[in-house]
Amino acid sequence: MRTRIWPLFLSTCLASPAAWGQDQALPGEGTLLDRLVVTAGREESAIAGVAQSVIVVEREEIEQAMEISPDATDLVEKLVPGFSPGNQTISGASENFRGRGVLIMVDGVPRNTPLRDVSRILSMIDLDNIERVEVVNGASSLYGAGATGGTINFITKRGTSDKPTVTVRTGVTAFTENIGKSAAPEASASVEGRKDAFDYFFSASGELTRRTYDGFGNEMASDAMLGQGGGDRTGSGDLFGVVGYEDGPRRFEVSFDWTYAEQEPDWFTDYDADPVAPDFSDPYTGEPLKEDSKYLTAKYTDSAFPLGEIEVKGFYNKIFKQSPFTKFSRVNSIVYYSGDPLNPTADYNQSALEAERAGVNLTVNTPTDFLFEGSSLTWGADYIYDETRQKLINGWDVIAPMRQHSLAAFAQAEVPITDRFRVQGGVRFDQFYLTVEDFERPEAYVGDFRMAFPAINVQGGSFNYNAFTFNAGAVFDVTDDLQMFGNFSQGYSLTDIGAFTRRAGLNSTAEACDAYGGLLASLGCTGFPDFTVSYDDIAPEPQLVNTFEAGLRGDWGDFRGSLSAYLSTSKDGVNYDIEANRVSQQKERIWGVEATAEYDINTMFTVGGILGYQEGRYDEDGDGSIGDDEYLPNNRIPSTWKGVGYVSARFGNGFSARGEVEYFSGRDRIAGESLDGATLVNLGVSKEFANGGELSLAVRNVFDTDYINPTATATRGAPVPGLGRSVYASYKITF
């Protein structure tokens, strides 16, 4: 392997400008401490008043990042120290936040599917529509279940110009290994403006990817992570629109977003190859991977509401996510059975998630100066309805169809004790009503036993559960330029119920014995098989995560930076066993350190970087305690160290340039499953023209480094190569 590893020192000197959205002050915006953030407390407040580490990236910085890559995952990876290295595909498999789940929202509306976790979310967000991104590090329950590691909120654009303004962007990406067969075009167009009390923003975009190549010069597989899809041979598009009406202090707006993608692989994947590769002797025979999801949101705000400021939001999401067809292989030991043990994969071994979510959110921010001058109380209630199914392409259910109603109430207080010391805290109560329908889990072939496991009946029922979650924190102004903060926060997660019902009768030995009795005498099972299990017996426990964090942040003008440390614990952490193809829950803890720094050398040059470390252990043997050698699996923490650095320059003639270095260490905590790290270099230049146009040219992985992507590899344990050198050219004009 000819990987070129640069010294770690470089990773703290060079990084992407996008990584410093939380620190780099724009003209007229003041310091990073003055930046406004809504996501952290469901109300608008300055970063200086938030007792958590938060990141805010504005539109100018998003555009700078898009000159190297227009992908939302790349933006977050370079922006957030605690976010894992991206797996470089359409999927978000094994990508996590501080080793845990991430809640992804658009305009404060979650896009996750909590009853069945399908992670194809972040890559589907079109950055052309995004005005700013707000990231809250650590567990949170303010928006409901899901944010056990962190929250990422993409806030979309609104019309601001007094006359219609049109922006057109075109681009093309090509791998230098084979430019002709890899050239992938993309285009987007938007129009925005204001007319009296009305404002509007509409956009459309499309992209067509073709072949992709790794640093070895080899064509990459279309489904290297088994059932997740890849980054090649995909056509995708997005339609977005928002219309708003303002009447003094009141505003009403409605938005619609439709994301669509379709991947049509040419070949199945050879998982026995090292690294995995297309199997050119085995043409792909399944239906395409598909994404067809629609999101409708309506919002009303009134800053003159008698109790303060009020926001009422309603949303409806209709989500369709179809995975590619997969076959029985070394990394796919359980498939739906064809009836032929020599070729056990059924021709319908391909599934699609269908989910509908609707909800109403109420948020009120009430000044409470009568109690304490400068204090406020943010309070409200949420209601969400979920309906989720996952079906094979022949129409059979592969998980128990589920419906869930959830009700919640919350209150969040902020109190300035002195001019330099502020405290905040809150509580949320969630009540869930879950209905699990009866269904028949189809007959499955299990490679470890070299036998077919007959279909079993899964008995559902009605269930309800609830949880209180708390948070508390404080901010102290050490000086006018330096702050100290600390917090305790809790996040609540519904443990992927669909994953457990999909493997009903196979999740554990006890479960298998319950369903199959003496048919599994080799496991010590006895009794008459009844081919039935009850959901009540296999139901996973909801996961409650506690995060403790303390840190410093400051802005001294030319220099900006932050440093924080955290500890995250849970009693019912969720882990996926690759070899057994099984999901289980154990006690666990994760810890880490994150640092950011940026320095303006002069008016032309800026250098900066981020650096993150994380590690974790869990009760692997189930004895109730966590041993020193019981490290979390790689699909939870694929890389221990991650660093991103940059140097940028702006010249007076409209030219700008920047260089990035990305470093990730991989991980060697698990015996026999060592993941290698790598250091990658990216370069970009751009030129602004007098007509409002801008031409950009970027080279990613400049030295065509061949390496194994740790996050993608951790998903199934098969070595997945990283992307080789590519060139990205784009042109944008506004008129």
C-alpha cells in the first residue's frame, strides 16, 4: 500500500475555511461570541449566553466550502471536531457524532426516522438552499428523541432582495484516473426576492455521478458497505421553495422540499477482494437504490404575543428510502431464503423504508424580569405522529409495521446571576404511545448455521413509555474576550425498534430457543417450536444518554479558539455486531477532547484548524461492569483522532486560494480489526468577476493517496478504499 502519511503537525496548521464558521467573524457581525444561535435553546440568543460548545456557520463560509465540495457531509466533517470522518457515499452508515447518534434537522424539523434508523439523510441536503448551519455538541432532548451525540440544524434561505434575483451554478467533478468515464455534471438555479409583505425563494438542482476511482486507480464498488449504496452511477435532484408573509411583528411562511435520487449499479460487489471492488463477472440484477422524500413545513411567529415571542410550527414528512439488492456473502450472513441452499438469496432480498411523520411544535419565550432582571423562560409543547413500514420488493413486511404518538412538554430557563455569570437549565417530559402490528418475519437463511430458519410470527401490541430529561449549565466571563462554560445534558433515543423486529427470533440465543425450540439443539434449545415470539419479549430499552462537558472559548480579534472536554454515559447503549449480524444493548461510556483555533496573520492570510479525540468502552461481556479492554466496536468509533487544518489567502484582484489538510488516525483497539489512518491534501482557487460571476477550481486528494476509509470499513468489516484524486470546477453567477 503506497499511502503517504504527512506529520500530524500539519493537521493543526492547515484546514478548511468552512471548519471555522463558528469563529470567523464576518464584516459587521462582531466576534464569534456575538453570533446568534437558535438551536441550542429553541430561542435566539448569542453564543456568549449558551452553556454548551456550539458552532454557527454562515452563508459566506458555506459558499467557500462548496468551492471544494458541494456535499453537506463534507461540510460537517470539516466543521465539527466530534463528527466522524465521512464514508464518502450517499449513505450515512457509521457516521456519528461523538460516537453516538446525531439529530439532523432542517429549519428545526427532524429528518431522522426514529422507529427505523435509515441513515441516508445528510447527503440528501442541498447546500444551495442553506443560509446557515447551527451545530450543538452533546446530548439534547429539546427537539425530541435522537440527539444523543449532537444536533445539526440546517436553516434554509429566505427572499431578501427588493427585486427578483437569480443565481445559477454549474459544476463538474472528474477523477484524474479516468476523466472521460467519471466526469459528473451538476447544476442548480434559484430565484428569490420580496414584494411588499411577501418574500419568496425557489430553487432546483440536479447531479449525475458516474464512475468513481480510488487512490489505487481502481474503479470503486457501487455498494461497498452492503445495502447502503455508493457514490457512483447516481442521478439526484432537489426542488425547494418557501413563501413568507409578514405583517408587523407577525410572520407566516410555508416551505416544501422534495429530494430524489436513483442509483443503478452495473455490478455486484466482491466482498472477498482486498479492498472490496466491483465484481465484473456478476452483473447487478436488482432494482435501483431510490430516494423519494417530501417535506412540508408551515410556521407562524409573533414577537408581540402577550406572553413574549411565540412560534407555532407544523410539518409533514413522507419518506421513501429503497436500498440496493444484496446477496449472501462473507459479510451478509443472513438473507431471505430462496429455497436453494446452494444459492440461498431470494430474488426479493431488497427492501424499502416507508415512513410518514407529522407534528406540531409550540415554543414561547417569556421574559421573566419580574423574577430576576434579564431572565427568561422558554417553554412549549410538541406532538409527533410516526408511521413506519419496511417492505421487501414483493410487498412482504420485513419489520413490524408501527405507529407512534408522542406528546412532550418542556421548559428552559436562563438567569443572569451577575453581569459575568449566567446559569441556565431545563426539563422535558416525553410520553410515547406505540402500536406494533402483528407480522410474519419471512423465512431466513443463516450462514453461521448453514440452514434455513422458518418464518415466525411476531406478536405485537400496544405499549407506552415515558422519560424526563434534564439539562443545566453555566457561563462565566473570565474576561471580556474569554469565557468558561460547563453543562450537564441528557438525550433520549428510541432504540431502532425496526432493527430488532427485522431480526426477530435471531437477536439472541434465548430468543432463538423461544421460537425454534428443539430445532436448535446445537444451541442447547429444547421444547416444541412454536415459531412465535412476542414483541414484548424482544423490545429494546429506550436509550438515555448523559453528557458532562466543560470548556473555554474566546475571541481576541486576530486569534479565536476553543477547548472542551466531555464524558458521555448510558446504561442501554446500542451496538451492532458485524459478525453475528445482531443488535444488542449494553452499558457504555465515551469521552473526548475537542479544540479549535484560528489566527489572522494579516489582512490577506488566515490559518486555523480543528482537532478532536474520542474513545469509548462498553460492557461487552454483560457482567454489569465495563472492563479496561472492552472497547466500543469500530462502527461506533472508526477513528480516534481527527484533525482538519487550513491556510487561506485573499488577494486584491478577486483571486482567493486555500489549502486543506485532513487527518484521521483510524483505530486499533479491537483485536484483528485495525483501521488505518491517512492524511489528505485539498487545494482550491477562485476568481470573482465584475459581472458578479465566480469561477472556482479545486483538487481533492492532491497526491492521489491510496488509503482505506475507516468509517466505511467499520460498517461491515470489509476494507473499503477511499476516493482518489478528483478535480472539481464550478461557475456561479447572480443577476
